[in-house]
Amino acid sequence: MDNMVSHDRTLSVHKEHELLRRLEAAGFNDKDAQRVIESRDNQLATNIIRLVRGEEVRRGTDPKRARLIMKPNFFGAQEVERHYGYRPDIQYGALDEVPFPEAVLEKLRHSHVLVAMTRMSVVALHEIVGLPYAGKSESFNRLSFARELERKAVWYLVQRYPEEASTWKTWEEQLALLRPEAEVPTARVLIFTIFSHFLETGERLFGDMVRTASCTFSKDADEVSHICVSFDAEGFHIETSRESHRVNKIGLASMIRAVL
């Protein structure tokens, strides 16, 4: 009778017992079992099955779940379509998984913005929605970062404010403040994040200037300068700052490096 399979089960009692015996022999313990039982949406059990079947194991987060965790600090494919007029998830097929585990999103849901970055350049973004520049847009659009493109749509997790105590420091001194899992976003990523969040929530981020990873090099200068960005009631302010300069009101932007 032990080998009989009920209408609600796919494994016999014998196979269940043998499976559990093999797992315990490999080190599976009571705490492990409890983690599987308590896993949200049965994700751990699903990953075990995918691993056994030779399928790709999900290490990130489903966008629907990410939306619930991060809201209002979330700007996904639906928001891109609503504000910019197209569906990056369908067009490029790269946004079906957020490359950050749930635990990371839960920890950073108040301090970071999760944004689905499209392939649009800053110039194209300006043509679609009319980015509010504090100065002449032509001067900004001539900078190289304004024409940069992503190879595909991608998720970014951008910190909502400058790195702590990052003003009045050189570029190298600012980089030393970053955690191992953090990096500096490009001007394009930061501008897209700032404006997308503003369109969705009405909140302005980065009222004070921050350095980005985007660089410019002038023939008259003997070192690299970084593009600096701020966004206030007048619009976007774009400046440059040499790596060796310490400026009282220029901090450092940062984001979390994707795990996938």
C-alpha cells in the first residue's frame, strides 16, 4: 500500500522517503527545510526543481514582485510605455527578470530607485518628452554622453541621494567611499532615473550636484573631467568637474551592481 499514489500526489510515499533520505545524507537539515517551507511563492522549491531538470535557476526577482516591494521607487516596462510610448520588454526581451534578489530589494526599497533603462539616448529622450534643461539644451546634447545607447534594455538600482560625506573630495577619494557592491552610474543612467521618477511621482531627486561615471576630456585640460548632474525647480543642471578638484557642493552618485 505504501507505493500507492493518491489523486493529490505525484510521488509515492516510498519515493518521498527516499528523496528525503538522500537530501539529509547531503546535509539537508531542519533549518533548510523551514527555509523551503517559508520561501515566498515557493521560490526555493521551484529553483530546486529547475536545477534538477537542468533549467536556468532564477536568482533575481520577478518584475511584478519587484514592483510590490519597491513602489513608489519603481519604474518598469509599464511606466516606460505610459510615459515614453513603447514597450521595452517586448521590443528587446531583456526585462523579464530583475537582476537583484528579493532580499536586496527589501533592504534598499526606501533608499534606491529600481528603473528599467531603455536603449534611448538622452538626445532621443529630450525629443520625446522635452527634458527640462536649466540652460540651452543644444549645449548639453552636443556632449558625448547624450548620444550614448545601451545594447539592450536593462534594470538599474540607483541610490536616491549622494553618497554620504562625498562632497569636498577628489574623484579617487569619492570612489573610496563606495561599498564593494556599488558603482557610479553614467550621466545617461542618472538623468533617465531622475526624470522617470519625477514623471511617475512628481518627486525631484538630486537637487545638489553629483559626479557621474561619464567623462569628458578637453584639449585645454590636462586631466579627465566628469559630467555632474543636478535637478531642481529650474530643470537639469549639467556641469563638468576635474577629477582632482574638491568642490563643496558636488557629491557622488551611486548604484548597486547587478548580480546576474
